[in-house]
Amino acid sequence: MSKAALDHEKYRALYRLGSTMTFNTLMDADRLADLALSMLAEFTDARRGHLVLYDDEGQIRHQFGIEVGQEVKSAPATDQVMARLRVPDERGGAVEGRGGLSLTMPLLCDEAKVGALLLEREGGDHAFQAGDRALVEACAAHLAQSLRSRQLYEAHMAQRRRVELLERVTRALNSPNDLEEVLNIVVRTASETLSSASGALILGDTAGRLGVASSFRLRDDPADAGTRPAESRIVRWVFTEATPFCDGERIITPVKQVLRDKRVFEERRRSFHSSAFVRTLGVLYLEGPLQRPQFTDEDVMTLGVFSDHVAAAVANNSLLQQASTDSLTQLDSRRELEARLDEEVEFARRHGIPLSVIMADIDQFKKINDGHGHQIGDEVLIEVGRILRETVRKYDQCSRYGGEEFTVVLPETRLSGAQIVAENIRRRVEGGLFSRERIPVTLSLGVAEFPMHATTPEGLLRRADSALYEAKEAGRNCTRTAAPG
């Protein structure tokens, strides 16, 4: 085949490659660059080829090198090679060196510098010709366009991925997951979004002590001054100053919660002004960027969004606790009792398993309030609630039904077992002295079982309450069982 025909075939092959590169954004940018470099080195009879790719900030993000005809094709770029790759200016033309034995070409697309290309021949080879330069320029134009398109495509997909991951966190916040599970989802998703090796949510208590509440692939506690003194100082600074920190290898953003306005009285003007009260709950910590450049300011902003999700999750959990928890005893509220009992009765009916309820009332509680004051009465209620929680199983439910009356729901428990639990509670209360004034306290209790005594949640509570009043009439400080219905 003549040289003209051979050159024609080279042009046709590179044209097909250029067309493929221009429109195939599904091909990875690094694969595109490696393929183009290999073909150019082969078609121009170059002995070596080098290509570097730049990121949006003009920094080298990847480099390729080949030795044509060698078993090991990978050839790292030397300082001399890197110096030649910086030679091309922004006019877009090829630059010759070493007496025409090297050819350097910038990869430009819409004034954006995508990369640079270098082809070299040995001393005994002939110099690059005009046809070679034209071939390289044509391919470089296609390659630059394709790489730029791929970069934009990857940036778009990365942004889309971030949005999808943020939506995952939003769904978790709006789902019935408990707080611990939501926090785990936030930390894991934040690490995935920013391609972090590990991450952690570090929360502070009322005394300002910091500890890991949730972590993702984390080996050591970054808040522990003993094992990681440098990181712990940074974490403490972010927590104290409520200011984000980024050094490229780690990002730390404060988790800030905006509470209800607090009123600040200004005497001189005799008027009230409201001001937002913001407190720092902790920090969100990521370290070790994986397969990507260092963390950026944009990453700090993204992690700040996740920090806001953490604050929202904590706030939602606080509101849920306020709605479902008795503020004095920290037992479940009556509303939570009714919701849980509905579920337990339905479960017991569907599976044919027992369910029992205990109603308990503090004897002569009015005398305690009248004789010692309501503050002492509150202390008695708190201590009785503590005894209830300590006496029953973890999955049993203890509630403050109202006033000095309490309820215990015992899933999968027959009447005989509920009677034993009721007696254990009664004896523990009877054997103690309550509040700072060491007051003796007793309980009267009533027990009922589903479906023996009632087949509805309301009926079950009513029958246990009736048994409770039988215990009161029997002299108090005793347990009575509902009569079969």
C-alpha cells in the first residue's frame, strides 16, 4: 500500500475514533484518553506518548504514558516530559521540539484547557511531518470536545447523584424510623455523597463533652484527645465556634439547632425583643476523600445540608417525645398508651396470643400532696415511675394514665404472669421510702387479660380499672384480678 493510501486509512480510522469520542459520553473519560493516545502513537509512528488531563481549576487530575512496542505499556511522565506538556499555548497549534522529534498539543474546548498531549520519536527516526501534525490536531480537537462533554456529563451525573442521596435522607426523616436509625442513614449517605473514606456524627452533652453518636467505616474516635489529638482539637473548635472547617483531607460542619425565640427584656426602652436562640448540638465529620481530589468549599456547603438534616431529625425526635412522653415521669403518655394498646390487641387477636394489662394507683396520694406539698408529690410520682420501668421487661409498656394512676401493658403474658408482675411492683413500692422526706408509699393494682376479660382495648382498660377499685375497697396495698366477663 502506498504512503498516501496508508495516510488516508489513518485519517479514516481517526475520524471514526473522533466521531465515537464526540458522541459517546457513556465511555469513561480516562478510557477515551488512553484509547486516543494509543492510536495516535501507533498512527504517527511515535515511540512514546504522554497525555495529561486537567480539572476545572487547571490542576492535573490524571496522566497517561505509553512506550510503543514494550511489554509494559505504562510509562510514568518524568519532570522533563511534564515540562514539555506545559509548553503549548492557548493558540491551539502543535509545538515541535528536539529537532522535530517531539510534538506537543494542547487539548482546548471552548477556551477551556482540557489537557495536553505529547508524542516523541527516537533520535534515529525521521521528524514529524506536516501530515502528522494535521493528524494530531484533528484528533486533539475531537478528543478535547469529547473529554469536555464527558466532564460535563460526569458533573451532571454527580450532581444528580447528590440530589438522589439527599432525597434518601429526606425520606428517612419523614419515615417512622427511630432517631438512631435516621442518624446512621444521614452519616452513611453523607459519606457516600462526598466519596469519603469514613464519617461520624459527634454530639455534645449538656456539659460540653463530645462523643460519637453514629459512624460509618470509622476506626478511631476523632473527638478523643488521647488517640487523635490534632483531630480532636479541630472538632472541639468547630463545635465551640459553630464554624465549618475544611483542609482538603477532612470536612467538619457544625450541627446547629434553632430553638424557639427567647425574649430579651431591654430596660431602657421598656420593650420586649425576640431573638433566635441557636445552639450547637455537635459536628458532622468526614475524612479521607476516595478516588477524587481533595474536599472543596462546595463539599463544605453540601455537608452543611446534611448537618441541617441531623438538626431536623433531632428536633423531630424531640417533638415526638414531647407528644408521646409524660414530661414528669418520662413514661409513655396516655395518648401513646392508647396507640400501643390498639396495636397489641390487634396483634394478640391475629396470632391468638395472650395480652395483659395492669392498672396501678398510689394510695392516699392526696394526703401526700396536702401534707408535704406538690413538689414532694411530684418526686413520689417520678420514683414510682422508675420502679415500674425497672420491674417490667424492656418491651413492656409503662404509662402514666393520669394523676397518680399508672398503666403497664404486658404483651404475650397470661393473667398468672401479670399477677406476679403486679405483686413484684407492689412489694418494691411498699418496701421503699420516697422523696427527700422519706415517705412510705403503697399501691393498689388491678389486672385484666385479653380476651378473657375483654376483647377491645377500651374494655380491657375498663376491666383492669374496675379491679383496681376493688383493691382500694379491700383496704388498699393489694392486687385484684378482674372477674371473667
